[in-house]
Amino acid sequence: MKAWLSSMWWNLAVALGFIDPPRLQPIPVRAQRSDSATPRR
């Protein structure tokens, strides 16, 4: 019950603009390299 009530207050504070909503961190994506561009020995 405490966790639910705490979550309700937090969601209300976010909705009213008192707290910034959490932002997800972007996941880095590796650039695709073609095999012909990087010669292997």
C-alpha cells in the first residue's frame, strides 16, 4: 500500500510539472562497416 501511494504521489508530481520525468539513455549503435572498406590481413 505504501509503495502504491508513493507511486501515486510521484506520478501526480510529474503530471503537475513539479518533477522532471525520467529520461531513457540512448543506446549507442555501432556503425556498420563493409568488409571491402577495411582490408583484413
